[in-house]
Amino acid sequence: MNRNSILNSRRFKYGSVATVFTVAFVAIVIIFNIIFSALARRYMWYIDMTEQQVYTLSEEAKEIMSDITEDVWLHFASEPDELMNGTNSSYTRYIYTTALQLEEAFPNIHVDAVSVLKNPSYFREYYNTTASDIDTTSVVITSGNETRVVRAQAFFTFNDPSDLSTVWAYSGEKRMISNIMQVTQTETPIVSFTTQHGEDIVGGAALAQLFSDNGFEVRPIDLSQEQVDDDCRILVIYNPLYDFLGAEADSAEYNEIEKIDKFLDRYGCLLVFADPTSVSKLTNLSEFLEEWGIAYVPDTMIKDEDHAMSPDGFRIVAEYQRDTLGGSIYADLNDLATPPKTVVYKSAPIDILWEQGGGLSGTRDVSPVLKSYDTSVLVKDGMIGEKGSYNLMVISRESRIVDNEYYYSYVIAAGSPSFASKSALDSNAYANDDVLSAAMKAVGRERVLAALTLKPFDKDEITVTTAEANRWTVAMTTVIPAVFAIVGLVVITRRKHS
């Protein structure tokens, strides 16, 4: 058979068509993949199927950002491909995704990504405004003349901050928005820690840092010499050794109890952490708390060997409350299948003097926030006392109606400063920080960063059912190829009959 007859044969013609179609089909699939991947990266065409929605901007974040109107620039010090697929992309892709979603949601947020290695001059002006170095994992957040430089690791929470392999949660929304609020000088709520009563400033540093992380400005205050700032939302008394001046003060100018009372009249919140061994010395403060239905039991501690996290039985696990004012603070914890433990060490029991309708105006309600289990006992002077469930933390709320709207003042009392100690707040095994952050949200200003929660990676699995997974598999492996196959068959059939 000569060459011309082979080229003109029916087998060669349709075999060539099949080969060309196969090559074209493969090429189209490759080109489609390249184009779609590029568009997906540019326009964030992703489906976040993680349980904690790690890749999705939360509604709480959007609500907080809606108050910020100033233009903000988020400068990443690496190019987009490096951020999404490079050496440090296990960190940077989360942060970059959050930034792009902020840019998409808010016209005043602008994101760019420029390599500091290829174009260091681009970042030169920011070296003049901050003492921080800028490396390839840095994010420069700027608005007007204000600038913050944040390393990628700062957007995550680690079991051991010195070991980057122990990362366990993404806290990027909170860190990003906190810095945006700083550079835009958005008004933030103030929390004031009292001083000059032997307060444990060092021991309270972890609590102060928790407030700062949740968007509060932390300030010290000497009530005997200063007035509570009008913008103060929460007043903290942490482990005082000496009492507060009351009626015995020479004038109202020095009356600390009266200043606390006036602060609460402005719909503030008082947060008290008192040690069982010091309560008996705090006469004025104790009498004031009793007006709110709260009474510390002095020189007494709660012990529970059945629910203890220490050999002596004094570091006890708290029992969460449900369907109460106090329990509503941390309702999200109660919704978990296995809630994390909250612990307190050497706590005094706190008596509730009334539950509803107390105080001079009859508008103060008191509720337990946390209690010990009914296997606990009281210990005083080394002697074992009564067995039962006792209050570890309580909340008292005063309600007032102004222009047909409810306004509230709060007093929260904890039976031991250990509840907010560094070891309790820094441990990822305990939920003490979650309870306190939830309380900040409940009693603080309506929009506060406490609303933004961590997104643990250990709950980052794909949460789809087997049936859903099968449907996705069928769609991706059969439907799209079938469409191309049908098109190919139509072409071949038309060629045969043409």
C-alpha cells in the first residue's frame, strides 16, 4: 500500500481525529485547570469545609470592621504565590486569605503583596515608623501615619511559643483586626486595674494581657486620687490585701467605695478576685458587695478530691451552669460535646444573699457562674466541714429601663485570684481564658474583640458526610470528563456522516 492510500484510508482519517481529539481534550483540561486555579486564587473561589471555618471571615469580624471607615493598607512582604505555596505558606496562606476576604468585604481595606527581598525599597518608609524588622513573613498594617509590623507567627497560638511545631489554633482574625483598630485609632473600651491596696500586679499581668488581646486598653487607677475614666467599661480588683476607703474618708474626693458605686451607676462592671485569707480584712469592700447580693465566706476554702487536678484536692474542676444568668456567659462551652475543664485553686465559697429582686431598688439579680461539684467540702483552720456544691464565681446584675431600653450594671466575684493566674490562662488544657473572654463580651461594650474566637486546627478536619463526599467525587471524576466526552462523540459522529 502506497503512502497516499494510507493517508486517504478511513482508519487513518478517524484514527487521526481520535488522536487529535484526545490531545485537544488533555490540553483543554490543563488550560482549564491553570485558568481556574488562577481565578480561584484571585477571587477566592474556595469552599471552606473545615469545622472551625478556619478559611472564612466570621460574621463577628465583619461586624467589628463595619465601624472602621479609615483607609487601611495590609502590605505582605512576599508575593502571592509565595504566600500561598511557598516555604512558610503553612502560616502565611491563612493570614493572606483573611486579608483578601477583608479587602473583598470592605472597600477601605487594601491588600498588596510585594517581595521584600526583590524590592526592599518598597518597605523603606515603614522602617522609619517602626522598630520592628520586616522579613518575608511580615505583614505591615498601616493607616495614615500609624504603622504596625506583625510577624506571621503572631497570628497563631502555640502550646509552646518557643516551639513553632506546637501550633494548635489560628487567631488571625483577632490579631489582624486588633492591629487595624490600633492604626486607625478606633475607640476601644478601657479596663482599669485598682492599685495601692497591695494588689498582686505581677500575678494579674496575665489577666491584663487577656484584656489587651480582647481589644481593651488596660490602665492602672488609684481610686483615692483619681476618678474612674468615663470611657472605662470594667474595673478590676485583683487580690487586694488592704481595704478600700469608705465612709471614713475625709471627703467624697477620697471615698473609693463611693467612686466604685458611681462607676456602676454608669452601667459599668466590677470584677473582683479575692483571696480567702484576705477577705476578712476587706470590711468596706465586703459590705459593698453584700449590697449586690454577694458575700465571701472568709478564711474558708473548697476542697474536692473527686474533681481535683492536684494531689491536695484544692485545685478543683468547676461545674458549668445551664439555664441561668451566669451560665449564659459561656453558653458556647456548654454546647460542646466534651467541654474543656475550668479550674480554680484554693477558692473561697461565695454566698448568694438573694437570687432575684434584691438591692434597694429591687432590680438586682444574682446567679452562680461556676460552682463546685456536690462532692466538695469546706475546709477552715485545717478542719473538714460541710459537704455540698458551692459557688466559685457569681454575677450580680442591676437592670434599668431608659427610653424603653434595658441597661445593665454588673458585679462579678471570683473566689480566688488563681482563676486568672498565668498558669490557668496560658494552659490550653483549661477554659479559664474562654470563660473570662466570654464575660468580657457579655459585660463589655457591644462590639469588642472578645467576640472573635480562636480556630483550633485539631478540629480542622473535613466535616462532610460519606454521601456528600461521594457526590463530590462523582461530580469531579465523572461529570466534567463526561461533558467533554459527549462533545467529542458529537464531533466524531458529525464527521462520519458529513
